[in-house]
Amino acid sequence: MGEILAVGITHYPPLAGSDETMSWILKRMLQNPHLPEKFRSTHGWPEAMRAEWGNDEGTSAAHVHRERLLQSLRKARAQIDAFRPDFIVVWGDDQYENFREDVIPPYCIYAHESFEFAPPAHNVWNDAPDKKFRSLGNVAAAKYLAGGLIEAGFDTAYSYKPLHHPLGHAFANAVLYLDYDRKGFPYPIIPFAINCYGRRVIAQRGGLPAFENPPSEAQLDPPAPTPRRLFDLGAATARIFADSPWRVALMASSGWSHAFLTAKNNFLYPDTPADRALFEALRAGNYDAWRNYPASSVEASGQQEILNWMCIVGVLAELKRKPAETEFIDTWIFNSSKCFLMAPPPR
């Protein structure tokens, strides 16, 4: 029988940069020509947002935000080291990186022998842009998972080599951040890409909104897989690996609501109340609230990337396991709510 560790982390891209640049997404959103006049000055912002911005455009707050993120990332790494998995399955979103106009699968398992990727430009580790990192894959386990899901009724895409990009940042950053202190990262990974961005994956190139030439409703793409489908996909994954010979870490890699996806907040700050409601349901083990969460609410609250977490919550529900540790890190100016989860097997 297999053993399963459930983990949830963030792959927040600005964490790889300096404190001085962490608020760059907000600064880009402030250039929106359609932004209501009152938000163009900090005087029109919510009081807590002004306080986080401070008198240095968020640099001091960025240092605090970074330390909180690193504290939780180090706890997650310690859990992984203590568990000693044979490999890690990572649910992450592809943002117009590997999957583009030629094909957008609802989800896809990477059965690759290894992955080579470069660090982000101008990174906090001062790595040269031509430096290469390498992570092992596990082809046999990836094929085992794909086959098990297909037999369970999930028509799962799989690949043996990349299309357009060696490894999307949801997966590369997960490795880089879990090895933030550069101790080495010996665990093979199986990326499991989820089409979180759905209606905006091509129309918005999986990234920031195009204020100058926004896509019309007719130009938007088909939707992402529903929360219920991804919840059930995670549950099926747990069943498949519970009957396997492996020790497996199942991991969700993403932030929650994103400011640049939250139109009702003028793309300035995330929908923290919606995130907190899901977080409290997660802590309480109210997994039905997750499975029954409407896809319309995901889009309205800029929560596209919680679809990765739908998979890990499905794992918890299937295993009848509550989180041993959770952390909710909110923000007004650093684009997204970040959450962390650790749920080791019972002793």
C-alpha cells in the first residue's frame, strides 16, 4: 500500500525578485487607463492598503511578506524531507507557457525523464540567466497515474516531451522555492498541469489583462474544468496512489485570488473575503463547500488558480484527512492571497 503526504504551497513569481520590486504587478495595474479616478491616488485606497504601501511603495511590507512566505515554505520542505517521498506530483497551472494555440488540454500529466529550467531574470539568488537547474521525473509513475485515471473515467492527456516551454513557472518555482536555501532538491517531480485560466488562457495569454485592447466576450476561450471535476480528479489520484507501492507527495502549487484577475476590485487587490471563506472550510474539513463551489464564483473572485487546490482538497476528502497545519497570508498590494497546507499520513 502506498503512503501519501498532501502539501499546498505558493509559486508567487515576485518572491524570486527583490523586496524593492515585489509590488510591480500593482504598479502595472495602476497604469490601467480605465481605472476609476479615485484609485489613481493612494488617498482613495482602502486604509489597510495604504498602510501596506507605506512611504516606500511597499518595500518594507515586502520584507515582512517574504519572511512569512519563507517560514511556511521551509515548514513544507521539512515535512517533505521527513516523509522522504519517492516523487512529488505537482498540480500547477500553465499560463500560456507550454500549452498555446495548438492545444489546450483540460489537464495533462508530464511523463518526462527529466526537466531542465532556468531561474527567473534578476533573481534574489543572483543566478545568471543562463544557469540551468535539472529535476528528475518519473516516467513509470506518471504513466501509472495516467492509466489509472483513464480507467477511472478521466480522459487524461499526457506528454513525453515539452511543446513550447521546458517547465512552466508553477512547477519550476515550486522546486526553486522549496530549495530557497539551496540545500539541493533530490526528489523527482511529476508536473500535472491544470488549465486554470480557462476562458482567458489564450485570450489573455495566461497573464495580466490587456487594458489597451481587451478581448470581447466572443474572443474568450472555453472555460476551465469545473471545481467538482478537479476535486474528483484529486480524489481519484489519491485512490490510485494508495494502491501503489510508492511513497508519494501530492502538492498544489499556486496562490489563491489574484488581483489582476479580479475585475470587481479594479484589478488592484485580491478577493480576500472569498479566499478566507474557502480557507475556513478547508481548515474545518468542510470539503463539500469546495466540491460544490461554483465555477462562476472562481472567475468572479479571480480565484482561477485555486483549481490546483481543488485537486489537493479532493485528496484530503478521499483520505478522510484534515490538515495538520495551515497558513493564510493575505495582502492588499502583493497581488494574491497565499495559502499553505501540510497533511501528513497518520502515525
